[in-house]
Amino acid sequence: MMTMLLQHFTLLILVMILSSTKATEAHGFVQSLSGCSDKCGNITIPYPFGIEKGCYLEKNFQVNCTTLMLHDITFKVIDISLDGFMHGVLPMAYECYNSTHKLSGLDPIIWTRRFYVSSTMNLLTTVGCDTRADMSFNGIDYVAGSTSRTNCHMVYEGICVGHGCRQIPIPPKMSYFQIRSQRTTENVGKWSFNNCSYAFIVQRDRYTFHKTDFDDMLNRSFPAVLDWTVGHTDCKHAKEDKYNYICKENSVCIDSYSGNNGYNCRCAPGYQGNPYLQNGCQDIDECEARSLNVCIYECINTNGSYNCTCPLGKSGDGREDGSGCSYMEAAKSLRNTLYSGRKVFSYHESENDLGLAMFFVSSLERGCLIQVLDDQLKKDGMNEHINNIAMLAKACIELEGKKRPSMNAVKEELNQIRQSFINF
Ligand SMILES: *[C@@H]1O[C@H](CO)[C@@H](O)[C@H](O)[C@H]1NC(C)=O
Ligand SMILES: *[C@@H]1O[C@H](CO)[C@@H](O)[C@H](O)[C@H]1NC(C)=O
Ligand SMILES: *[C@@H]1O[C@H](CO)[C@@H](O)[C@H](O)[C@H]1NC(C)=O
Ligand SMILES: *[C@@H]1O[C@H](CO)[C@@H](O)[C@H](O)[C@H]1NC(C)=O
Ligand SMILES: *[C@@H]1O[C@H](CO)[C@@H](O)[C@H](O)[C@H]1NC(C)=O
Ligand SMILES: *[C@@H]1O[C@H](CO)[C@@H](O)[C@H](O)[C@H]1NC(C)=O
Ligand SMILES: *[C@@H]1O[C@H](CO)[C@@H](O)[C@H](O)[C@H]1NC(C)=O
């Protein structure tokens, strides 16, 4: 009996592994207007951004694939997210000295036009001794609170709190400004181990200070984040202007939180894809992946959602977080399957077995597995073994490939459990 039970579980696990592979496959969505390229090298360029003429929403959304620069904007693209962010590189300010004189330097003007440098996701970073860095606009107006100063009396590897390195927040709504770095020591040779001062904008957590950076920053670049939006009004006004409203069907409009004029589109719940394109938001098949639905028995996909059903003769909403399906009936069905000598691994049966497996795992998650198992098993004191197998089955059904154990690990684990049955 035990051997049969084990074989049954082994096959169930195999069925689960085979059935869940499909759900982990990456979805590829159309990202650009038809007839347009959607990639610069390995970088995806989703509409409203585009490469060729006629392929972008407006001029500032044009990406030059050779330079990866946005049209007329001092920003080199690393990636563009449909969530309204893009990662890229902004120019760095620097000054280099010998012991007596300034030898070279650059105080670049940054102009990102309709896009803002994200004030929540970036930090103005200063590297160098006795360095003062700031962001200014209109040549004279220093941006309040964005002056950063450092000294080098105590310099700690990896720590950026004012000694040779400092990071401070940047103000909101910055799209046109100059970034500057300047040595504040009268004797510029005071810190012989640091010949250059640098100022740059970098995404939080994407820069770690190293002492060796003092003289090794010039040809390096760090990712910064820009907020992007479409349109020139908030959602309420945008929707009133039906002709120019940019979000397509099955999408919702999101007001810019960064104070940017404009809005973003997002696929409505239950849909995924590119909300800026006609037919861009496609229905998510929640039934395809176990992690996307809470059905205990059967899942039926609908547009934008899904329904759970119970097997014939049983009632309830079929949901883990709801009334489920009639409990004892389901338990009986599991027990019947466990005890029948029925051949499990047949193509005709596999779908039912997957449903059964799902029920099995959902019972485990509710902590009531032992209740649904047959009395005979309980009497035999098999709880621990059954739970072990169940945990293994649960691991196998994890839909994210990485969490799932390898075939060898499964084999090993089953062997161990089998061994403990023999000793039982
Ligand atoms: C794209 O390619 C570059 C080098 O060609 C590489 O450094 C970068 O990591 C790649 N990006 C992605 C997202 O694969
Ligand atoms: C892209 O940039 C390169 C180098 O600056 C330039 O020669 C080319 O004309 C640009 N391409 C487009 C489509 O603007
Ligand atoms: C520093 O550079 C300046 C300008 O090039 C030069 O005149 C001066 O001699 C240099 N000082 C030292 C100590 O090398
Ligand atoms: C820094 O400046 C000093 C003095 O001018 C020079 O000897 C040294 O080579 C410089 N170091 C670097 C890394 O350029
Ligand atoms: C930066 O790169 C340029 C050309 O790629 C090179 O000539 C220069 O020496 C480099 N500078 C530093 C400080 O590495
Ligand atoms: C979803 O809606 C489309 C039409 O918009 C229809 O053709 C399709 O059958 C629907 N699918 C489901 C699962 O209801
Ligand atoms: C899903 O459930 C709703 C509400 O019970 C029902 O109106 C709808 O017809 C069901 N759709 C499908 C495809 O079963």
C-alpha cells in the first residue's frame, strides 16, 4: 500500500512539473506601432517611444539607436519602463587639479525637456575632498537644499556620509539645470590623494563609494531615473478630450505623482501589455498559472478576470479565500484517488490529477491536509511522512522556475522518504 501511495505521488509530482512549465514561459508583447522597430540592440523601445519617423508619439520620444539618446535631451537610455520610468545616464560634472591649479573641468547643463529627473528615485552624489556640488538653474538660482559638501578627514570605504562622498535628495520638477562640482579648499593640493571632484545624479542604491573612485570616475557612468508621462493635463481633463486621449482600450489613466504635466496609462487589472497601443492590453489568462488564481477546483478564464467552479454535485464559490467547494466531498474524491489502483499517468487523466494536486496543495496551505486524508492513514501515524511528501509536492508546483526543486533534488527527497517508510 505504501509503495503504491509513493508511486502515486511521484507521478503526481511529475504531472505537476510538466504542467507548470508552460506557465513560466515569458510573454512577448507587441511593443511598437506596426511596421516600427521595437529594439535598439538589446534595449526594448516601447511606444510612445520609437525609433523611426512616425513611430513615436512626439519628437521627445524619439530614440536615436546609434547614440541611444532621446531627441534633444541630455540623457542616454539604458531601459524604458512602461510604468513611467526610464533608466539612463546623465552627464557628470567634474574638476581636476594638480597641487596648485585647476587643470580641467566640466559643469554640464542638463536638459530633459518634458521629462523630470525623478526626485524620489535619485540622489545628487558628490565624490571628492572638500568638494561642493550643486544644481542650479537660470545661472544664478541655487536650488535650495541641493548643495553638498565633503571633507576627507575620515574616509570610510563603502560609506557615503560626508567624508569624501555625500548623497543628498534632489528637488522635484527638475528638467533644466546645471550641475557643478567645485573644490572649496584654498590649497587645491591639500588632499594629495584626490585630484578630482565629481558631482552626478544617480539612482538610490546604485552607487557605492570606494576610495579608489577619487581618481577613477571620469569615464564611468551611473544609472539615473527620469519620470515620463504623455499628454499635457491630468487624467480628468485628458479623458474629456476623447480625440487626443492616449490610453487605449482595457487600460486606466494614472495621474503623474511627480508633479509632471501629463499622465501615464496602465493596463486595467486582469490585462497586460502596452496600454499606449491599440489592442495593446491583452487579457491575462489567470487559469494558466496557479499563482494567478485562487480556484480550488476548476478555473475559467474571462476577459479581465476569471471564475472558479466546483465539480458537479458540489457547491460553493470554488475559491480558497471564499467558501470553497463542499469540503467532505472533495476529501472523499482525494481519498478515492489515493486508494484506487487506477493508472495515474495517462494523458486523459492528467488534467484531473492536476486539479487534485492543486486541491492537495491548497489543503496543505490551509493546514488541514491531515483532515482530508483517509482515517486509515491517520491511524497509522503517517502524518509526518505525508506532510513531507506534501511539502515536496508543493515545492514542485511552485510556478516560478527558480523556486522549484530540480529533478535530482526531487528524486533524492523521495528516496529519503521511501527509506523512512521502510524503517517505519
Ligand atoms: C545589453 O547589452 C550590453 C552590452 O552590449 C550589456 O552591457 C547590457 O547588460 C545588456 N542589457 C540587457 C538588459 O541585457
Ligand atoms: C543619430 O545620431 C547620430 C550621431 O549623432 C547621427 O549621425 C544620426 O543622424 C542620428 N540619427 C537620427 C535618426 O537622428
Ligand atoms: C599645475 O598646473 C599648472 C597649469 O598647467 C602649472 O603651471 C603648474 O606648474 C602645475 N603645478 C605643479 C606643481 O605641477
Ligand atoms: C595627482 O596630482 C599629483 C600632484 O600634481 C600627481 O603627482 C599625481 O600623479 C596625480 N594623481 C593622479 C591620479 O592623477
Ligand atoms: C577616458 O576615456 C578617454 C577615451 O576613451 C581616454 O582618452 C581618457 O584617458 C580616459 N580618462 C580616464 C581618466 O580614464
Ligand atoms: C473577450 O472579449 C472578446 C471581444 O472583446 C471576445 O471575442 C472573447 O471571446 C472574450 N473572451 C472571453 C474569455 O470572454
Ligand atoms: C463568471 O461569473 C459571473 C458571475 O457569477 C457570471 O455572470 C459569468 O457568466 C461567469 N463567466 C463565465 C465565463 O463563466
